Amino acid sequence: MRRIHYTRYVDDGFGLSAEDLARALSDFLLESGFHSQYYGFSEFNSHSLEQLKEAIRRALESGELFDAERAEQVRQELAKMTPEQLDQVLDKLAAKLQDEGYVSEQDTPRGMKLEITDKAVDFLGFKALKDLLGALGRSSFGAHETRALSTGVESSGGSRPWEFGDTLNLDAGATLFSALRREGIRLPLNIDYEDLHVHQSEYTSSCATVLLLDCSHSMILYGEDRFTPAKRVALALAHLIRTQFPGDSLRLVLFHDTAEEVRLGELARIQVGPYYTNTRDGLILAQRLLAAEKKDMKQIIMITDGKPSALTMEDGRIYKNPMGLDPFVLRATLEEVGRCKRAGILINTFMLASDYALVQFVQKVTEMCRGKAYFTTPYNLGEYLMMDFLRRKTQTVH
């Protein structure tokens, strides 16, 4: 009889899936660094294999990937490993992320780097949305409702006389009552056009949104990373619109010394850019993008931590003044706010700082465009932003 010798099964990867790792490493994957040698906008985050392995090691030691009992067992196993054994385990886990398509290796001028993929971006957006909605206690959503009524198929309001162009969603009872009131009780009953009544339904609107994201250097100054939470919220907003409001559109504009549109799929990889805050250029580009959208509602959601401090001149030079609220910069920026108002574009602003000059500027923007302004921090930014976006279901947008 053949004998089979069974040895103890050792799981070098601690039984973790690539999705488990991606979830635990979400902060690392969204990390917002600044590389002065690039001094370029739209320069994307990239990590070396060693940085990824170090992040995995920290996640394993923190215990966040396991329940309490298993976490302690993992710590003990890690403590017994030689440096070579630990390196093999980390290599295996890093390879899982690459094999499952969460990160990819790219050849850059500075050597081979790991970059997150579109799959990871979508996963991070879904995770961010779950985290934010968990804080809100929300569970389901519909389309953007307004206080206006239409004559759609689904009735949710009273009836009214039919008008040319209305959907003929006939209210038979109201129609017959109108004819009886006009002609009295008689047979046959003649029904005229003026007797026709149709059901009203709640009018739902599509919305075009431009997310105006400040990526100037101040977003990571003073020991506080304001940019990573802002990116996390933008990812959640993009996922929400794509899955719950398919008729809506969302575009992303970064502003710093100048401004440019960036694909939403590249959002998670974006780093903080140059030093100044050219809000006017951001508003100009946002208006251009919204003008091409055929939507009932148009809005700009601006996330910033600083007052306008830069302006692009007619000859292409950039005028910069970081000291106080420069009247020249302020006047030119508010001119663009006025154009937004005349175009029916709502501007909602989320401030990640509360210095006097920024507050002055945002209050003026809010007054002009009848939008909303939120004084918030990177830690509750997501909750405020998502609550405001979803509350549009019951608010009238002028």
C-alpha cells in the first residue's frame, strides 16, 4: 500500500486576497507626495516595489487585516521570521497585487516604478463611497428630484389640465368629473379637450458637475495632508454619479499656478503640484466644460484651502502674490464668478482652512452665486460633501 506523507501546510501569504490588501493599503495608494524636481502638474504618484512591501509589512503588523486573535498569531509568526523569509512573504503579497491588476510596473526616467491601475482607482472609489455613506447612515438613492412637476408616467402629484406637449398620462377620474361638471349627468357624455386632465409626476433633473480641486502646494503644508482626503471624496463622488445618477456627468479640473482637466481615472495618482492658487483659471476652464454639457442643472464643487493668489495675464505670464488678498487677483476672479452666475452655474465651496482672506473670498462667491460654503477639515470633508450632493433631491436649484 502506498504511503503519503503529509507535511504542515504553510500559507506564505497569510490567506490574504489581493482585495484584502488593496483595502488595507488604500491610504498608501492615495498618498499625496510632492516632488520638487518635477514641479509639474498632473505628475502622478508612483511607488517603488520596496515602498509597497514596506506598506504591506506595516499593514500586517498593525493587525488591521485580521480579527484580534488571528492578528496576534500573525505578529508572532512575523517575529519568528528571518529577514530573508519576511522578504519572500512580502514579495509574494506584492506579486498578488500585480497579478490581480491593482498595481502595474512602469518604466520611468527614474527607474522601474509601481503605479495603481484603473481597477484600483475604481475599487478605491467604491471603498471611499462605502466609508462616507456609512458615516451618513444612508442606504439608497434616486435621481436628483426638484420641486417642479412634470407629466411623466410615474404619478406622484395631483392632476392638472392637459396642455399641448404633455405626456398623455390621463387622469380618467378628473377628466370625467370635468366633463360632468360642464355638461351635467347625461349619456352619452361628450368629452372635450378642455376636460382632459393628466397626472403629474416629480420632475427629475440631470446635472453636470465640475469638481474644481485645489492641488497647490499648501494642500500638504504645515504637517497636514489635506489633499489625500480631498481625492478620496472626489473618488467617492465619481463612483456615486456613475452608479446612482447615470444621466449625470462629472469632470475634474485641477487648479494651481494654472488649471487643466484631468481624467477621473487618473485622480488617485495625482500629486500636489506648484505653489500658487489660480482660482480664476479653474473657473474659466470649468465654465468651458459645462457650456458643452446639455444638462438641466450645472454646478461647480470647489475644494480649496487657500485664497486666490495667482492670475494668468493676457501675454501668458502668471502674476503671483501670496501675501493677503490681492485686489487685482480678487477682482479678476470675481468677474469669472459673475459669469458663472449669469450662466446659471451654482458654485459650492468646501474650505479646508479658515484664514481670514479665504473666508472673505468664499463669502463673496457664495453671495454672488447663491451657492453654499462649508468650513470644514480634511477629516469631515467627505461627510459634508456627500450630504450636500444628496440633499439636492429635495432642494430647488435656481
